[in-house]
Amino acid sequence: MRVLRSTKPASLTQPPSNLIEPSTPAKEVEPNTNNNTNNPSSSHSLRRSARLSSHNNAVPPTCTQRKRKSLDIPLQLDTPLTKQTVRKVKQPPKGLSLDAVKEPVQDRCLSLRSGKNLLKPEVNSLDSMNGKEAQGFDQGGVVVEDGERMDVDLGNVVDVDAKGDLSCRFSMEEKGKGKVVVEDSSSSDFSVTDYLMDAGDLFGGLEEEGGLMDNLIAETVSLAEVTIGRAGTSDKMDPKERFKNVAKENASRFAHFSVREEEEDKDELEPQVEENGDVEDWPGPFSTAMKIIKGRGSNMSTEQKKKSESVPVIWVPKEIKNDRFRKVAPSLEELCLEIMAEHVDAITSLESVPDVLRHKLTQALCDSRKMNHHFLDLLASRSPSEIRIKDCSWLDENQFTKTFEAIDASNLTVLQLDQCGRCLPDYVLYATLTHLSNKLSALTNISVKGACRLSDAGLNALITSASSLRSINLGCCSLLTSDAISNLADKLGPVLKELYIDECFGIDAKRILPALFKLQHLEVLSISRSETVTDSFITQFVAVQGHKMKELVLADCTKLTDRALKAIATSCPGLCGIDLTNVCKLTDASLGHLANGCQTIQTMKFRRNAFSDEAVAAYFEARGGPLTELSLNHVDKVANHTALSLAKHAKKLQSLDMSWCREMTNEGLGLIVDSCLSLKMLKLFGCTQITNVFTHGHSNENVKIVGLEESQILKNIVVPDLLPLRYSSV
Amino acid sequence: MKKEDTVKLISAEGFEFVIDKNAAMVSQTIRNMLTSPGGFAETEHREVTFPEISTTILEKICQYFYWSLQYARLLEARVVNLHEDQSVVRSHYQSISHI
């Protein structure tokens, strides 16, 4: 059985490791005693999500650790009360769960009836409940009862809570967020919260609701516990009555949900709880667009669902035609490049071959791993103007030194040495590129992405030598620190336009803020995958530099929230490109901000963002005109509304990625493809719902559909522009 | 071949290649030259001069034109003949991609 633990006064200590923590974001793990009596376990009350209770007789889930951490203060207030209620709860949760197990999964409410039933077979069922609970939890090995593992079907719990259908009957006072429960659970040392956090992580897309879920679950659990506790203590009361009372007391608490509970940095502003409906109410193009979208739904007949039925009526696929296959013959250029790539050693000179073809050939060689030193020498011979090698991993230090110490770099404007970690440590750099001062004076573009052995000193030397750089890519240079960036800003302040510092884990965003301010003409900033990029960083950065920014790449900066997007939208009117891949905390409000603030966004990349179909569609209604490249990869809810809006407004769209958008239909895609006549590339990886009806029935002959059947991946990787600078001339 | 079906391509050295009109139309440039209503001189005489393309290269280009036509015709034939099989093949691919 579970071990009861004494409740600690609001301390957020870890629960003992032998306790199973339910993976549901319950508030507290209540240690169950062996005896199935209502021991007033002074220890923490085990709270179980309603779902958990309903499904398992498992130990009430422990409190959400996550909640605990973020809700320190509010928790305190309710400690006494919760503790009391906690104590009363013991087996009850299990009791609750017993009945719940019998309930169908779809029944999300922890019904009174279920609770009641659970209570009855208390003694006998407790053991079985424990057992069931043990099986319930999937996560972690917290021993809930008797050291048995409890698996919680976390998904269900999440769903339940997210929908707010739980009719929790907690008697604990809460601040409306179940913090009390957390508080209580916080007193326990259970590490259930860990599980809950893990559970929360599982639902990346539901992160907003995660907090909500946590609350609800905690509340449910605590309610269950309380109820059971009461049942335990006063058997005279009819269980039904008890539950009813509890429900009455707690019903009002579930009227409001908090959107977010994560605690921000201490130096951040108080995390705003922005209601989702906010942005729609502000005057502006977004709200107009949202009204249009909602109007679509209301125009439809009542029996049709809001988002599903409008498109199929409009798009009719053509008959399957065969003339589509007529244009498949490869061009002469492709054929020649293939042959040259295959016999690269036979090439004796690249003289008078234009840069474009050189780059294509280099890329083909790198992709097929046939790149070698001989070709590098050819590229570097006779005063080249551009060298772009997207993969230098085959190159070693000696070869690099040999080639680049003799190079005539007087015309070299673009040097791309990606993945050069192996061949470019500091000493090689000193021996070659920086050997003569001002040797690289014509260099405007340099990319040493992946130069993992490059240190601050090496970078300084490089910059000293290449003093007119406009664009520098330092992605994945893990040895660089904020000092390097400061130095860079000092030297290149007046000229640098593009800065790419993706995945530089040694660079702290806050500390490079002053350096970034010194870059007077900065147009493109790419800081993806940085843990230190926070809302306050973005707010401060765009306040100073926003008016010139053309592109912001903030992929994988998971800490950003709607506040950052609001700042971006208000301060960056000229923004042309934004990349918000994996920034999961954003809500529809962000789209609203962007629509109201930025008028010229051409490149928009989303992935795994939790946007709703209507909001995405409203954005395109408002600002779909200039879009040329759009990625809605894994934005799951995208469906017919978006299709309609895109078809109507995104006339310049050239590249669209709707991989993993499983709500999209053949008709929706058909409408988009037939309406967006500039569309050249459509990616549909993971869209198993798309059939021949679309692929054979659409009438756009230029579009290339990638991802449905066997697709050649390498050939379809988008190569960034071969222009030196993305948004301005050198 | 009738004269109306042919086009003459002239290289830098002055060699003349007389090829089928369909073959020449593989190249968008030549197609535009020959079919545009703008009144190019080439439209009338069906002659196109390439002062910057050497003879050996132009010969290869003409070979490519014919090859491209054959390639497309071959695909078409294959499509027509194997139309029924295609659905089988496609479903096979789809099942594989599901994995």
C-alpha cells in the first residue's frame, strides 16, 4: 500500500521516490495506507483527476509539480484548509476510482453516482482499486499503493480537463485554479508532479490547456479526496448527499479557466493571462477577418458543422488526365549536371562557368558525397567570387590549409563553409583566412555554420580580416560566447545586416542585447533554439531595432509567448519573414497581433503551434496578399476555413507546407491549388487522408506535390536564395 | 519532312541544323521566338541564329530535343498501357509511405 506521508507545510519538496505519482496532473499524491480505512493520513492528500478516479482505483494523482512551482504564493493561503481536507481523504480516491473504472472513458464527468458507488465497496475494493490504480499509470514508477505502479491514462485526463467538463466537487477553497490543491500537494514530497510535468510535456499542442488541465485535475482529485474523506469520517451521511454538497460548493470555481500557469522568469513581467477572445475584440483587420470567418459558419445550415462542409461544395475535381505526365523530361542542364557530378574527377577547369552553375554542381556533389579536394581546388582557383559549400564535413584541416592559404580572395564576396567543424579550428583559421590582413576585404557574406571548434578569439581574427561583412552565419558554433558577439558588434556595427546565431548555446540573449543595439542596419536576426530568448528580450530588442527588421527566426525558442509577438507586431512594421517553428505557447492572439501589426509578411513558418483553424484563416483574410512561402506543418487544426481564406487571398503563394494537417480535405487542398496559380511546391507529408481525388483532380499544372507518395527528399529541399543578401542589395 | 514542319538552327560557326518543329519547341526560347505575334524575323524564315553557341554544343542540343520528345512519348505510352496497373502501384506506394 501506499505510504502515508505527513503533510509538510507548503513545502515543495519532492515526494519520496517509492511513491508512485500518477501521471495525471493531480495536485498531490496522497499516500495511501495499507489499511483501507480512513486513516487520517496526516500526509498529503492524494488527489486524483476525475478521470483518474474514474478510470483507476489508483492513488490519487499527486499534485502537479508544475503547478506547485509556479504557484508558490497562492498556495500558501489555502494550505490549512486543504490539509484538512486532505487528511480526510485516503482510500476514498481509490474508492472513487473504483466506480470510475466502470465508467466509460468518454464520460468525462466524475459523476456523483460514480463517486457514490465507489465509496460503497470501500474496504474490499480498496485493494482491488489499488491494483487497478497501479495499472492505471503509465508514467513513472511512483508506487501509489503498495508499491504498485499506477498508470494513468494521461491523455484522457488531459482531455477531460481541457474540456473543462469535470464537475469537480472539491470542497477545498481554491483560487479558481486549484492552487489550493497544489498547495496541499506541495506539502507532500511526492514527485507526482514530475509525472504531471512529463504528462504535460506530452501534450505539446495542448500546453495552454495543460495548466488548465492541471488545475482541473488537481481540483478533481482534491475534490474526490475531500469527498471521500468526508465519507470516511462520517459514514452517516449519504454519499449522494455528500457529493452534492461538495459539488455545490465547488461549482462556481469552474467557471473560469486560466490559460496559462507557467511561471515566467523572475525578471519577466507578471505573466499575463490573456483570454483568447481578446484580440478579436480590438479594432483592426484581424477582428474584421474573424467576423468574416464566423459569418461563414453562421451562414451555413444549422445541421452542418461550422467548419466542415463549405468547401466540398465548391471544388469539383477534374477528370483524371494523362497530359500531366508530358512535361517530365529532365532538362538538358539537369542531365549535364548529373553527368558532371558523377565524373567530377574528370573536370579540369571551371573557368567561365557562372557562379549559379558552380553552386548547383557543388550542391549536387555534397548531396551525393562525391565532393572532394580536387573539386575544391577547382572552385578556389583563379580568383573566385563565390564559394558555397553546404557540407564541409569531408574536408580535413590539411586540405583546407593547402587550399585556402594560396587562394586569391580579392574578389571573394561569398564564402560558405557550412559544417566545417572538422576543418576549422582557430589555428587553421589563423594560418589561412586571416593570414594577411585585409585579405578578405571584399567578403560580404560568410557562413561558418557548424564551426564547433571556433572560439571567440578565432572569430575576432576573422572579423578583423573581413571588415566589410554584411551577413554572418554562426549557427551551431558552440564555443562562442556573448563576448564574441559584443566584439562583432563593435567592429561590424555600421555594416552588418544579417546575423544568424542559431543554436549557439554559449550565447546568452540578454547579455548580447547591448551588442545587438549597436548593429545599426540589422535586418535579419536568427536566434533559433535558444533557451535564453524570452519575452523580455524580444520586447527590448524590437523596441530599439524593430523598425528595420525584415526577418526574425525564432524557431524552437519555446519560452516565447503572445507578449513577445505583440511586441514584434507593434514594433516591426516592415517585417517580411517570421519563423515560429515549435514556439508552442503561442495562441490565436499572436496571429491577431501579427495581422494587426505587420502588413508585409511574405514568409511565414509555423510548426506545431496551437492555432485554431479560424484564427489562421482570419490571418490570411487580413494579410494573405503578400504571402509567398507558408508553412503550416503540424498546425493540426487547420481545415476548411483556412483553405477558403488561402484560396481567396494568397494569390502570390509559391510554396505551401501542410504536412501533418490531418483535418485538411481533398476538397480544401484542391481549392487552394486551383486558386493559387503561383503555387509551385506543396508539401503534404503525413497527410494520409489525401487521395487520388486531389492529386489527379486538381488543375494546376505547375505545382509539385511532395510527400504523398514516394518523394525524393533531397531534391525537394528548398535551397535559400543564392543572392548574397536576402532583403537588400550589397 | 515538309519545309513547314522544320526549323533551322544556325551555330556560331555557321553550321545549319534542320530539325523538326516539335523538337525545337522543347526549348521555351525558341518556342517564343517562333510563335510570338511580335513579328520576329525568325518567325517568317524559320531560322534562328545562335552566335554564341558553338557547333558541337548545338549538335548536342538538337540531340537533346529529340531525346526529350521520345522520353515524353514513352511516358505517355507507358501511362496509357499501364493505366490499370498504376492504381495498383500507387496504392502500393501509399501503403509504403504510411509505414
